[in-house]
Amino acid sequence: MSTAAEIIRAEIAKCGAISFARFMELALYCPVCGFYEKENDTIGRRGNFYTSVSVGSLFGQLLAMQFAAWLGEIGAPKIVEAGAYDGRLAKDILTWLLLRRPELAARTEYWIIEPSARRQRWQRETLIEFMAQVRWIESIAVQPAMRINGIIFSNEFLDAMPVHRLGWDARRQEWFEWGVALNGDRFVWTRLPQPDHVSRFVVQAPPELLAVLPDGFTTEVCPAAEQWWHAAAAQLERGRLLTFDYGLADEEFFAPHRADGTLRAYHCHRVSDDVLANPGEQDLTAHINIAAIQRSGEVVGLRTEVVTTQAQFLTGIAGRAWKEGSGFGIWTEAHTREFQTLTHPEHLGRAFRVLVQAR
């Protein structure tokens, strides 16, 4: 079986260099050997990185409580999850609804957007007891006439979409795109030859900032995330569209300490700036532009309800769960430990941003 590195080398050999977006797509999503296609558990204590889901079931329970409040007035709602990985978050949400809101659970369909046959198999194994109400689709745009009444959401999905890496040419006062080439067997950065190649990318920076931006300043743009959000927003007839992701606002990308961008690799719980090393063996992620995603939804008529941190968002839900008679169930010591991990700024609370839009 070919490795991701071998597949990428073969593609570079054909054209001399590829965009980093293509490198990232092959390294993470190649159906043969991409990082997210690996059979072994890449998430959790024994894997490469933590997620809110791997902390425990509390994240899904709090989301389920919030979803129940949002879905109360919708007759036959759908919950649509993108990037469900192994299905554990879906299971946590559906289990809580079945136990705490059985009447809502009975009339709710759960859809998973998943193009990978391998990951669909993992999800079916995890969700075996809920198969009667779970449905799979390959893309949010697979059914153009599909209209969703309910909730479309994702967790750490957009920030794993392939990004284009841009550099600033101070002399020419223009952006260029960094690509990936080969130096022997090593993958190396190279400036792509087409100077107008980045004209289709929008970098939200005021002219006065660009006038003083240092030469070589690097940032990322992710048209794929904006396009996905736009498509999802267009499918939402009534309800909410929300995401939990590493994210920043326009101006935050240009802080001095981000001169090399936000692109990072994760392997065995260690962060690395060497994103070209060992493709297919490490996770790759970059912060999404929350403001750009927000604009993508507003263009098709969504109104923005919440732009906040994960800590603030989950604390709001937990505040309701702690009230007597809330229907959440008994709040245990295990819940408290999980909540601290989900919300503490040194853990997951500050890094993740939450965007909620509604129609």
C-alpha cells in the first residue's frame, strides 16, 4: 500500500510543486492512507490529540440540552452533524435525548455528513443502537433541494479543511502563495510561480496595516470552509447553524506573534511547526477566520446570534443544567472534572471559538 508521502511525491513529480491545500488534502483525507482514514485511534489519551468529545460525554450532553431547547417548537426536526469521525459525539447527544427528552428523541432524525466509507463504517458500529433514526449523506450539497429544519453543526471540522498558505511581498505590496516542492526526499516550501494566483483569495487587512507588514509575513486562507458554511446556510430553512473550531477574527491573524501563521501539526499530543514532515502520520490544522465564516452565512440571510469562546458558551448551558428541575440529571464529580477541561483557558476553553447563526 502506498503511503501519503509517496502519493504526494508522485503528484509533485508531475508538476514540480503543489499548493499546500493539495498537500493537506492528501495528507489528511486520502482515502487510501490519509491521517483521518487510519484504523487506529488517533484521538484521545493514546492518540495524537484531544478533542472536546474525547474528554468524556459531558460535551455531548450539554449540546443535547441546548439542542433540545432550540428544537422544541420544530415538529419533525433534524440534527445534522458534519465531521462526526467515529460517531461518539452523535451517540452522546442521542443517548441524552433518549433519556431526558424521549418525546423529542422519537421525532428527531440524526443525519451525518460523511464522504468516507471507512468512517461511515466506524460510525455505524458506534451508533448501532440508534440505526433507526440515523441517516448518512456524503455532502451538504448532495441533495440541492434538501432543506433542513433543525440544527446543522460541526466540532473541529472547518479548522481541518485544507488551507492555502500565503506570504506577503513587502516590496511588491502583494500576496503570493506558498507551495510544496521536493528537495531530494524532503518536502520543502517553494513560492508558486504565478504571481496572480492569489487574486481569488480575500485577505481582510486594512491598507495601513499592509503598508507596514514585514516581508514574508505568513497567513492562511480557507475558501473551502467559507464555501461549506455558505452551502450549509443555504440548506437551513429554519433553525441553527453552529461550529466549534480553532478560530480568530480578521485582525487577530495579523498579531506580531502570528508572523508564521497559525498552521500547526499534532503528533502524540505534541505540537509542531514542521507541517511538511511525515504526511499522513500527523494531524494538520489552522485557525479559521470566524469573521469570514460569519459573513458567508449572513450573505444568504442568516442572523448571527453568538460569537464567543467555548468556555462562555458551555458555561451558559451548564448554568441552566445546575438549576434544580432543569431535567439535565444529576451533576456528578466526573461532570465537574470534564467541565473544567472543556472550559479552562489552559485546556480547551479559550482556544475554541463558537459561532451560532439562525434563520
